[in-house]
Amino acid sequence: MALQPISLLSMVLAWGCVASSSLWHTAVAPPQDLQITDPGLLGSLDIEWKPPSNIQTSSECTVKYKCEYRNAGDREWKVIFTRKLKLRVGFDLSRTAEVKVQTLLKGWCTNDVEVHSEWVYATFRVPLQGKLESEVQNFHCIYHDWEYLKCTWQPGLLAPRGVNYGLYYWYEGLEHTVQCDHYIQDHGINMGCMLQNLSQAEYKDLSICVNGSVAATLLRPLYATLRLHNLAKPSPPQQLVVSMSAAEELRVVWSPPGGQTPPQCLEYEVQLAEEQGEAKAAWASVSTQVETAFTISRANRSRVSCVRVRGKTNNFCADEGFWSEWTQECFSVSRKEVKQLFILIPVILGLSSSLLIFTLIGQCKKSPPLPKHYWCGKTAGIAPSNLLEEWHSHANLPLAFWHLDSQAICDHHDDERDEECHERPNEDKVLIVEDAGPIDEHSGVILQTNDWNGHRYP
């Protein structure tokens, strides 16, 4: 029986806590007099409200406001936490602007628990002129290299000929709206605009309006709110270098693109093309990274035929963005090795031939010209091999005629060498030997036997 009072007391305390929490929650009132006004800044609207009537400002408690906004039809709300009572945010004025705000209270007065009020809502819509089909089509903008914004469009389906389009823009920091001063034209019609010097507009709402005017015709204006960092497109990475490491791994290195793109805001995609036999090589992504280098393992290197890289703003600097073009360099591992081989072979052969020729020429120049020894003798039936033996025994005699039958020796000049031989009988054979010095059978000496009819005997 003693347990029943304890259980009853626990229930009372629990109900008291719930009631207290509910009391704190319902005690916070929402903001008052929520309004949306148009200051004429191309879609940048002012949102204002007043604090709750029963709120008590105290250093022990903090009052904040949560503001969410979107255009009608958007799936997600954009959120801002602030202590201010006024905001200026961008909307697409061609659609209804929707806003909701609530009070947030936390501190001693709420037992250090954040308490939320109910939401208050407001909408805003500008009066639209002209038919929807008269609005420009295919409006598209890219922030190139974080240097200039290029926007293009096409005339509306119901836009009459001779329409004159104009682009106007505004961002926080400008005193008033500004018109484009560099249009892109096609046959005299403005079809785009290039805006430069927009660094002050980065990470801010850039409000844009493209309107057209023609006599006696109302055209629907186009409104857009842009975030430049979400439209950035860098140039392709630079200085792509592919080299072989000591471990026979393929090392791919590149540099960030030029322009004003912050290097720390880039990520890169690396693709490899692998050999597929006779089929066309297929590209495959192997890495998405912030580093400017990539290593291909030795096991995969032999199959790689080409490497390319491109860049994009990473998630640390933007919610989205555009990929750059691919690098133009295409490095083929196997083909380059074969190409180098075909280049080196003729080079090596050419150098070897040149070296051999120069060596021979040098040796010829080093050897001084030597006098010739002429030996003219009557063979007297002696075989050429025996004559050669006789020549060996007397080869040291310079410019001499030696007649084998008489062992006579006589000195003559070159132009007299045949004088004695021609006096010999027609039946005799004469051995004529020209030599620069002592020789043997394999020295290359000119050795021949002539008969008087001019026949030669080897």
C-alpha cells in the first residue's frame, strides 16, 4: 500500500514537467506584422517584421528569428537565422515569393531550452505583363574562371521581329540597377551579355532581369537570382606532365588553371583510356580529388593508352558548378615507347656509321704514303707460289727488277719498270709485284703474272 502514494507522486511530477515544457513552448509568441516589399531591385525583396508583443528582452535570454523563403514551386526552403528584424533576399519575380518566420527563445527564461514559436506566413507577387510565350527562352549563365559572367538567351516564341532586349542586374553594394554594357548580338539582336568585375557580387544574390521592348507590344520579363560561385567554370588544368617513376609507375602531374579561380576551391577528375584490342579505347574515371598529382600503379600501366584531366569548383566553395574542358594532351604509354624505339634505331645506326667512317679516314690520314716496290721477273716455269717465296726473300729491296733466271737486279724508276721485261722472249712469263714493304700471302699485295699477250695469272 505504501507504493501507491509514491507512484501517484511520480505521475504528478511527470505531468508537471510536461505541462511546464508545454507552457514554455506556447509562451513564445511569433513575430508580428510580417511584410514583403519590392524596392525595385529586380527581384531583391525586403522582408520585415516586428518582435512578439510579450517578449521580454533580458541579458539572460536570447531572441533569434528563423526565416525561410522560396519561390512557389520550389521543393526546398532557403533558411536564414538572424537577430535582425529586416532582410533583403532574392526571388524570381515571375513566380510568387513565399516567406515564413518564427521566434526562437533560449536562456534562463526557458531553462536553457530553445523554444520555437508558431510560424507566420506572407507571400508577394508582382503584376505580370505580356504573355508567357513572349518571355526569352533558354536563359543560361556561366561564370568563366571567376572573371566574367556570360549569359545567353533566345527570343520568346511570341516575340515579334525587331525586338530589343536588355539585361539589367543588381547586387548588394550597388546603389541602383545597372544595365549591361557589352551585349552579344546575332543579326543586330541582343542575344547575350558579358559582365565583368563582379568579384564584389560573389557569395551574394545577383538579381537579373531580361526584358524586351517593341512598339505596341508587351513582353513578359524574365527574372533570375544567381549565385556566381555556383555557376563557375574553370579553364582546363595546365602543364599536364606524364612521367615514369623509378618504380616504373606512371606519374601524372598538372597545374591549376589560370584566371581568378581560387586553387583551393578546385577538385579534379582523372580519366584513363585502356586498350581494348582493335576496339576503340574506353574512358574510365579513376579519381576525383583536390590534389594535382595522380599515380598509376605498375600493374595497370601497360594497359593505359591515354590520360586526361578536368577541373570543377569543389563542395567547400560551392553547391554546384560546371566541369572544365578536358586537357588537350593525350599521353600514350605504349605508343610513346614504340615511337621512341623507332626514333632511336636510325639515330644509333647513323652515329655508328659516322663514327666508323671518321675512324677509317683518321687511320688513312695517319698512314704516310710509302714507295712501291716493283719486281719484274722471268718466271721460267716457276709456279706463282714459288715466285711468292722468292719475293718474300728479296722483298726488302726497294724499286728493284729481279729476273728469276739470271738473279740480276737493276734499279729503275716507276716509268721504267717494264723496260727490261719487254725485252724478254714472248714465251716467258713475267711476275710483276707491287708492294709497300715486306708482306705475306694474306697482306693484300697486288700479285699477278703477265704473259706477253696481256693475260693475267692470279
